Amino acid sequence: MAQLIYAMFTSLDGYAKAAEGDLGTGAEDQEVHTFVNDLFRPVGTYLYGRRMYETMVYWETAHTEPGQPPHIVQYARDWQAAEKVVYSTTLDSVSSARTRIERSFDPDAVRKLKAEAEHDLTVDGPHLAAQAIRAGLVDEYHLFITTSVVGGGTRFFPDGVRLDLELVEERVFGSGLIHARYRNR
């Protein structure tokens, strides 16, 4: 059975999306980007909410922009190779290959996807991830913790949920960004 992974950049104070401005992510750092590429290359399916999909669909054509460094081209190719499921009640169509729209998040359907998948899945975006966390579907959490405190926004973990996690891996990058990988106990 495949694992469902929730991974996002998060501020030092726990926000996956800042109320104002950005998280100071460090995602543009080649060392971090290459690590993310290698970490998520085996992913077979991405589960997105509409907003996260609209951000990530950039990777459908990123490789065609002149002068892209190899790590950007590689990430684009890996992203294009994966299946994408977009959960949206408002999106009429998608602009990437290997992508389908689901109108509602169905935990049982995701359980079935996990059971039948040959490769891991990710759930991306804090709102969609909150639904998966509440349904007990997330197996691993990858936090890419920036050095910024943003003071508010959308939290990485949803309110009202208690989790008992085990730290299984950590890495500190030259930029100060920390990757922390947790698994359910």
C-alpha cells in the first residue's frame, strides 16, 4: 500500500500560507530544490485543491522557458509524469496532462487510491490536507521550515486535531531552512 504524504513549506511559527506576503521559503535555493526533486521523484499521484493546483500547473510548461537550470527542468519532468487529482467545485477544466477533477474529497476513494497505488501520493495545500488529516489518511508529514515568523495565515496543521508523531529524518540546509520528516506513531 502506498503512503500519503503531506509536505509544504511552513514558517517558523507554523503557517503554510502567510496572511500577508510570502513565507521566505528558500524554495528557489538550488540545494533545497534539488533535495525536494529527489525526495518527491517517486510520487505517482498529487492530490490538490484548486488554489494549489493553480500554483503548481506552472510545472506543465516550466521546462520550455529558455535558460532554465537542470534542477528546474527535472522537477517539471517529474511533475508532468505524475497523475494529478484536483478537488474543486468551481474549476471547469484543467490545463495539464494526466489530471482529473473531483468535485468533493471522498476519504474512502483516497483510501482506495492508496491501496491500489504502486507509488506514494501527496496531498498538497493546507485546506485539502486538513481534510485528509482529519480522516486519518496522512502517513507522513514533511515540513520545510523557513527562518521567517509571519504572525498569521493558514496553519500547516489544522486546529482541533491531535497527532502523535515520530521524527524520522531531519536536515538543515545552508540557508537555515530545516526539513523535518515525521511519521505517525
